[in-house]
Amino acid sequence: MGDSLFQLPDELLFTTLSHTFPCRDAQIRAVATLLHPHAAPCQNLVIHGTEATGKSAITAALLQALQEDTEKDEPLLRYVIINSIECITARHLYESTIAKVAEALQWRGAATRCDSVSQMVVELSKMLKYPSYPDKFRFVLVFDGIDRPREAPITLLPALARLSEIIPRITSVFIVTSPPASFLRTSFVPCIEFPNYTKNEFVTILNTTSLPTAPLPTTTIQETTELWNRFTAAVHDALARAASRTLPSLQHACTSLWPRFTAPILAGTHAPREFSKLMVAARVHFQDESLLDPGIVAIRSCSTTTQPQANNSAAALPSAPPSQANTPRKAGQFTTTTTPSKPKATANPFVSATTTDLSTLLPPTARLLLLASYLASHNPTRHDLVLFSTFHHGRRKRRGGLSVGTSGRGGHRGAQSKHRKIARKLLGAHAFVLERMLAIFTAVRGEWDPRWLDRDVDNTREMDADIEMAIATLASLRLLIRVGGAAAGGVAGDQMDRGGKWRCNVGWEVVRGLGRSMGVEVEEWLVE
Amino acid sequence: MAESHDDNPALFEDDDHRAVYIFTPAGHSGLPQQEKARPVKRRKVTSKRASSSVAAAEVVQEGEAETERTQTTTTTTTTTTAAAAFPRLFGGKESAEAAELRRQVFDTAWPVLDGRIKNVLREANRTTLEDVSSFIRDAEGDATRGTRIPAGFIITGPNIASQDLLFEQLSEALGKATQARFVRLRAAGAPNLKAALKKVIRDATAQVSIGGGGSDGDEDAEVAFGRDGRKYLDYDLEGLHAFLSAQQDPSKRVIVAFEDSEAFESSLLTDLLALFHSWQGRIQFSVLFGIATSVELFQARLLKSTARQLFGAKFDVVQADLVLDNVFKSAIAGTQATLRLGPTLLRNMLDRQRDQVAGIRVFISSIKYAYMCHFYANPLSVLLADEKSLTRQLLQPDHLQAVRTLDSFKAHVEAAVDARQLNHAQSLVEDDSYLVKQMAEQRLKKQDYLMQLLRSLHLLTSMDLVPGRFTDLYVSALAGGLDLTPIIDAIKRLGADDVPALINRLLTAIQTGSPDLDLPGWEDEAEDLISSLSEIRDEIEALAEQAREKGQQSLKSKFTAQSKVLRTTVVAQKVQLSQDTAKLTEEDKAFGKAIDSLVDLLTHHIYSDPIDSLFLHEAWAYDAEAPYRDVFVPRPGTTFERALTRPHGYLGCECCSKTTGTLSATLPTTCILYQLYLETGSLVNVADLWSAYYALVGEDSDVGLGEREALVRFYRGLAELRMMGFVKQSKKKADHVAKVKWLL
């Protein structure tokens, strides 16, 4: 059997693999050739490709199949897969490699402690180099996602690539996203690319793997299948080309669109043959952004799911195939998306009111502090006197930014446009000194908070523990960020150090909402 | 020394509750006298206190105590009550029994409330707990989840401190409901990935040895290090996996709760979630996030690829307002509360809850602090003891004397004089035993007053016509009394269908009372009210029936019907306006009368006086705002400023007493420098500061310091200013320091 020099694995193996991983035939054959002990086993192999192209899954399945295939009377191929995402440190990587190799070889007494690559080489040599194995025995080490190791030395990858020079039985497989040129620092490493699927491939995969299992109520199974085929192609054209390029996201889009798409058929308005009419009817759903970015909340809170379900029980019938398991969720999405103009207000006003904006969550003092720090972050210090001083004008005159006044005079327009800058609120937040923000806070508090108007003037200079607690809370919520840390803070880097530098971490939209919740147009207080 | 201050509660001084006191150095002659004047302690701590070394240590601490007040007050107050007896008041003339009795009353009064409050808090989280548990349980079988990690987002509001109870309960409930291991992570305890993983593994493996029963500490370590002798790194999740397999735990569930999600680095969260996700098939990880702001903001901080790994659901915790209302009802307004908090204090506490980042915990400690202050410092609080323990012997002449100085006593006597009850007034002032009798009677009057107040409030709120919250209503009732005026109009405008419903609500309110307030129903005592209410209801229903028979659409009363209608008639191209009075039928008139009588009836039954109109209310009501603000809202800036401008208030020295806010050579160096500092601009030239200082204290002045000594003092003063955060080194100019603090 092992007489011929080059012998490809059994064809049956490829057929089963291609069945589970459609459209990856070429890659499977190439990898198999380079790993099979009887074919052309190589020393290092780089498998690369973008996200969700089947690299890891195919490698694992293929190696398993090869191992079983070559297992005649003595072991010819063993492999381990090390997922480097799960390895926290380089040491962790070495130790789990050794442990896994020992497990694969059923080796007893492997070292438990391993600090460096050289130590790992020693351990691996003990297990792989010196004991006797069959002639063509190969050991495959698969490093999955090795291009993003944590806390790894820069020599890690070249060192791993040289393992096979020391221990010739080893084949190292590196699964990466996109390999930089000669990142292994060694010549001639075969690279196999797993390209992203084309449209035809996408459609084929979707048609074979995620076909709706049950036919729509009024149609035959064949009609349903045909409709699904045309539907997936349409979804691909609408979404995949521009935005959702990976298989899982396309799959997600298809399964979540399907019930909405087939709703007219269930309602009896359209027949399954009328594809274009169905498309027109479902056009609005294709514009739904949540298909592409589903967000982290998959289930609206339990008390709210029942309501939309009741409203839309006619639309999202429970028999819609992919959503059978959880109708509430689909129904919830359905309501939010049918009215794209006012997204959440219709879904459930209660939830959106209580949870979405900071203004309902933060107490007034914290809100004021946040606004003050936004102003401190986005106004240059030299304008503070103009904006906040009440000394010269008695009551401060509100002004809508300085540039309005100056650009009105036509003469200086040339000079003005030279210094024309990006609006400050579009720029990132600048750092400010805590004392300055507190000063702005006290100035602004008298203006914005009616209860402070009639208080004693001396009182307003006072910072009590409540204000400091509010600052600390905002900091722990990361709405305010300490810049520079303890090193820049001078004495002890205390959070209450008035000389400390801070930055406001909230965007313009949030701040505007906050301001309006207190009856303040923040725009009027920004110098542009 | 600060540590021993915290550790040993016996070391607390009698002066600790005072805002400002004279600092007497150890060698000073004042001390022994003070020691002698101090009441003899009956407790075993006495021996400790007497030893002179401890006493010397105390005195030093007193100086620190002022500055440390901010941090230690909470611990101070709790530990004091735990160990030390209450001091004798009346300048030490109070009997030890009375002091002990005050202590006993406090010890019995507070735990009752504490239990009720805890109950309320636990109840408040119940629905959230159930929702979260069922989500975690159901997520397992949810087909749409795929390999995503079940993630519960619990919107808790910005009060991080008050989440503690919630997560404690979650850990209990989820451990029971899902057989999962529960790990709580806080940002402070998990600064990086390794530390976070270590904590996860340690907590997840430790819980079984506590709860599972079988395994000891040794066995535990063995398992954690693997069955086949393999050692796992302590941040290796494989170790956890091996442990769970060894435990023969079929579900292998671990729930990780991020208590303050916002405080975690987003890169750390990303790493952790990626890791959990990659282990998903082997260990069933679920995550819970306590979110203070909003899910949207939280999501914005995560990578999209991380967000895709989460299968989330959102849970709202009961609004803080609602919890506050419930706590208020049970602990402050309820009948169980021994001590009544006065309106000023309550208004302050409620305002603070609304305006500041102060959690419900702060509110509860404020209540406790009020109780403590009252029983600790008010000798008349013995009157709150029950009749058995409050004997005649216990009431000293001082007590009676104290009663006679009360404002409410004065008001009461004056009222008696005005009402021509001269004998009564005279006996009150002169006859001790008469006064004692009156005081005993006041006890009943107080009970009646409280019952009347609570019943009125309950009736008012059960009518559903009052705008505003219960808390506001209660506070205004205490402050200015209560009557029906604000809602008379609303009652009068009710239609014929609404009035019987309203009356029914009132009747059920009377029957059932209010469990929140711990107010039992008072059917027996309010027979005439019930019968009158039922009469009115029957009458109105009969009227409505009559009206319907006559074909009238609905009953109108004189209050609802628009009595005057303006008519326009066009006659010969001229518009004529004429007024027309809408006619009320007989039934309508009768209905109007019935409503009138209802209003009269309710006005008669819903009333309450302000709390300070009662004689002896000082004994059972506490309304001092200052101690509360001093303790819970300290103002360190002001304290510093006061100490630096008027140090003699603390030092008690003769020399500086006349210099208030002006410069004087005898002031401590730091104070002089502070005065000079106040006059400078944003950059302070140190040389100028030195020359100004030296001019003041140098050889020509009355102090006459040598240059070397002055310089040493100057340096030290400047360093102290820097320590207190007033100045900072500046890079802008050589030999200058920057002025950092402008506000207090």
C-alpha cells in the first residue's frame, strides 16, 4: 500500500467533505494533498482567508477524516488544534500545546511547566523525535488564529515555523486572516487561500444548508423551495454585495427576512409564483438596518414581547418555518421595522422612554456636571470669560457663538476663511482641568437651575460631597474620563485633585438631548 | 493611629458628635478635669479608657478626626452604637437608668424598621430576578441563539452601590434555578484579562466546595490541578473545564455577572467575551451586565464582532422612585416607625434623592442616623419607652425641667391661658405630678394624631385624585397640616358614574387599611362614616336610575353642567347675544346636594394638624437638618477654609482670637501663607511669597523670627498647602507655583 511514492487519499473522503462544506472542493483537495502522509506532506502550511470562509472547520474535519482514513494497523497521522484565542499568554500557549500533544499521543509524564519556546521544543522532541514511529508518520500542529496572539513575543511565529526543522515529523499549520509577506521568516511556505464565496456559491450554500424544512401552508414543498432559491439570490443582491459579506450574516438576514417576505402568501394576497410582486411588497423590509447590525439585544425585555406579538399575530404566523422556535422575537422585530420613520416609539413607548436616554437616568446634578464638562471640553479656555462671566454685563448676554458676529462683516471674510476650521463639536473632546469645569459648573448652575437663582452667592462657590460623588459616579460610568492618569496628576493622582485633567466622553447628540431635558440649548453655549 | 481609631470603637470620644471643639494638647491642664467630669462608665470599656496612654492618643486623634470626618463618619456612627453606652445628658446629671433606657428604646426601634426595609428592597427585585432566571434557563434551548452567549442586560440606574443587593439576590436565585455557578466581577477587582479570569475560575470552583458539601479544601485543590496530575495555570479556563467535568456536572454552566459594566475597559470586555464565546461548546457561559446608562451606549463601546457573539435580553429593575416610595411608606410613614422624622429633614432627604447621585442606601442610613441622633442626644427620648419601663422614678426633675423649656410647652400653656384654663396652665408650670400626668396623656394623643394622619392620607391617596406622590403629600401634611381643599374641586367635577366608584374605593380603603403603611382596617371605629358614605352612594345610584328612566342622558350637577350658555341669534342681519341658563332637573339638583354632603363628610374626616402644633412633639419627632447635612453631605472645602482663616477656633489660643480673616504674625505659617495665597493670581512667584511672609514674621516684627527658622517654617507651610491641593508645581515659569484651587 505505501509502496507508491505519491498517493492521494480516497475519493470517498472528498465527497463526504464536499457535501458538508459545499463550494470548497478545491481548497479541501489542496489541503489534503499537503497534509496526507502518502501525498505531499509539507513542513509548514499557511491557510488564510477572511472571516467565516470555513478555514478552521474544514481543517478540523479534514484532519479527522484523514486520521481515520490512514488508520490501518498503525497510526500514520495525529493532529492537535490549538486555538490561540483561548491562550492568554505565550506560556499558556506552550503549555496547552504540550498538554494536547501528550493527550493525542497518549503520552504520560509530559512536563507541566513550560516557559519558553526552547523548552517547548525540548518537550516536543521528547515526545515526537526520539521515540520510534512508523515510517511515514506525520504529526500536524494546527495553530488557529495565530495572527492575533496575546502577549506573545515577536519571535513566536518564526520559532513555531522552525519546529519542523528540528522535528521533521511535524507539520505546522497556521490559520490566519491575511498573512503579511514572509511573516514566518522562512522561505517557501505553501499558502492556501480560502476566498470569500461568490454569489453563486452563496446561493448554493444557502439552498442546501438552510432551506426551510416545512412548506408554507398553502403551497407545495417544491414551490417553497423554488421561492427560497429566488429569495436568497435577491437577498444576496440587496445586502451581501454592499454590506453583509459573510455567510453567517447573510444567513441571519435570510432567516429573519423570510417570515416577513412570505407574509403576503400566508395572508393570501399573493401566490408564491408572483415573485416580483412579493419583492415589491417586501421592499421596505429590505431597507431594515437591523438585518445587517442585529445589535446585542436579541430579545426585548420579557414584559414587552407579548404586546407586539398580540398585535401582529396575523402577520407573523407561527408556522413561518425558520422562526418557529421564537415567534415573539420575530414579532418584536416586525413591529419595529414596519414603521422605519419612528423606530422605537411605536414598539413600546414605555421601554424607550425609560432606558434610552441618559436624561431620565441621571439626576439633575450629574446632568449639569456632564453638560459643564462638555462645554469645558469643547470651548477654548480663552472664551470662558466671555461666555460665563456675569461680572461685566450684570446678567450675561447669551450669544450664539463668536463666529456669527465676525463673519457678518464682509471685509474680513478672506482672513476668516483662511482660519476656517472644522466645527469644534465635530472634533474630539479636549482635556480640561477639573477646577475649570467646576467653575463653569457653578457659573452655569445659577443660570440653568432655577433653584440656584435665589440662593446666597457665597454658597455657590462651595463644592460639597454630593458634587464630588456625582463626579465620581460619572467617572465610573466612563462618561467623564481622567486623562493622563496618576502620573500627570501631580501629588497623588487623586480623583478629587483640582489640578487633574479630564475629558468628556459623551457625544454631541447625547449632550443635546441632555441639555434639552433641562431646558437648555447647549448649542448656544458653544463657541464655534 | 487612624487604623486603631477605626478598629477600636471604645476609643471614641464624647466629643465626636460635636461639630467643633477645642483642641487641648495632652500636657494641658484642662485634660484631667475633663476626665474627672466625664461620667463614670459602667461598661467594661472603662478600664481601657482610663489608661493615660490611650487618653493621650485620643487627643491626637481628635485633631485628625476633624479632617477625617468625611471618610469615617459612617463607620463611626455604626460602631459607636454597637459598643459604647449612651452618655448621660443634662450635663451628666441624667441617671444611668434613663440613659440605658434610651439605648434600649433605640435597640428595639431600629431593628423592626431595618427588617421591614430589607423586605421592601428584596421584594422590589423579585420580578427582575424571575425574568432573568427564566431567560437564562430558556436561552439554553433557544434555537435562534446558535453559539451566541446568553447575555442579560440589567438596567440598574446610575447607583452602583445599590446594585449590591440585586446581584446578591441574583446569585442566590440563579444558583438555585439553573444549577449554575455564579461569579460576580467588579471593574476594580478585575483590572486585566488575567485577573478577571483568575477571579472567574477561583469563584466558580470555590462555590461548590461551599454549597456542594462533599469536597473539602484539599480535594478542591487536587481537582483544580487536574485528574491526570496536570497543573493548570490559574487563568486557564481548561482548568475550570476539567474541574467541572470532575464534578460530574452535566450542565457545566457558569454565569458571570459584570456588576458595573461601564467601568470595565472595553478591550477587556471584548477579550473576555471572545474567550467565553470560544469555550461556549464546552462550558456554558452566560453573562449578566449591570448597566447604569443604556444598552445603546454600552453597545457603542463594544466591537461589532463582539456584539455579534451576544444573545441579549434587556431587563429593567424597578424604578428607584418606586422603591423609595415603598421604603418611605414602610419606614417613615408607617405605623411601625417609633420616631417621626420632621418635615424639614424629610424634604431635605427627598430632595437629595431626586437631585443627587444618592442611592436608596444613603436614604436608609439617613433614617438610621436620625434615629441615632435622637436617642443619643435628646434626653426626652426616654418618653418613647413603653409604659412599663418608664416609671415615675425614672423621670428626674431635670426631665420635667427640660419639658418646661420646650417650645411646644410654651405654646400649650399660652393656648391654655388664652382659653381661660388658668388652673390647668398654672398646674402645668408649677405642679410636677400634674405635668407627669399630662405627659402620660400626651402619649395617647400622639397615637390618635398619628392614626388620624395616616388614615386621612390613606383615604386621600385611595381616591386617586391627588396629583403628586405620597412622599410629598406626607411631608406637606406634617409641615402644614392636611385637609380636603386641594381636591374639593376634583370631587365636585366628578360625574354620576364616578362618584359611587370613588365611594367604593374609600370603603375598601377603610376595610383593608394599607399593608404598605402597616395600617390595619378601621371598620369598627368608622361605622358612621361607612354608613353615611353608603347612603350617599345609594342615593346617587338611585338618582341616576331615575334620570335614566326619565330619558335623561346623564346626571349633571351644578358644578359640572355649564350653567350659563351664550346664545347667538341672527335677527335682521344683526347678531344678538343672549344668555341662557341651562336647566337642571330635579335629579340634577339632588345629585348636586349629594355631592355637597359628600364633600362635607370627607372634610369632616380628612384632616390633620401640623406636627409641631402638638404638645411634647419634640420627644417623638426629630427635625434637625444640620447633623444630617454635616454627616452625609460634608463640605471639606469649607472646613479647610474655616480652619485656615480662623485657626483659633480649633487651637483655642489667646493670641489669634482677634484676627478674624486678617493677617497676623502669630498665626500658624500655613494660615499666613493661605491668606497671602488668596491675594495672588494664577501663578504665584515663590520669592515674592517668601518676602511677603518674611516681612510679616521677620526680625522687625513682634514675632521676630530669624531668617533660617522663618525659611524652614515657610517651606513647611508651602508643602502643606501643596498637600492640601492648593498649589501645584508649574512648568510655565521658573520659581513659580500654580494656584490650583479657586473654589471651595
